[in-house]
Amino acid sequence: MTGSSRFERPVVVQVSGHSSERVVFDINDASNILLRHLDRQTEKRKIAMDACLRVLRGEAHPTSARRAFVAAALEAKILRGD
């Protein structure tokens, strides 16, 4: 299963109260945010990171990683738009 790592629809997050909103278009953006900005080791963050890795390996579709990323962002209270 190879192909695009882009999300069908972007996700909007705000990683801190002092930063501007970021539009997340693909797995690379989502992975970066999960690794650098979500420091709490939660189950939803782990699931999202695993889902992104599976897409990068060609084992899953971006849709599943997007869904997991949205859940982790919602839990971390950084989700601004889905």
C-alpha cells in the first residue's frame, strides 16, 4: 500500500497559547507536532504516532492516521478545526 501521505482534509491546531494556528496537511506535519509539542505520553498520542508510522511504512491509509491525530489533538486541547 503505497501512495500519498496527505490528509484528505487538513487539521488546524494551535500548539501553544502564544503561537498562531497551524494547518496540518500531511503525516509529516502531524508526526512533527506529536513528537515536539505533545509531551504527555498518553494512549491517544501513542496510537496517533503508531498510525503515522504505519502510513509512512505504506501499511495504512492517511485517513486512519488523521483520525488518530485528531483524537490526540482534541485530548491535548490543541485542536482548532477538523
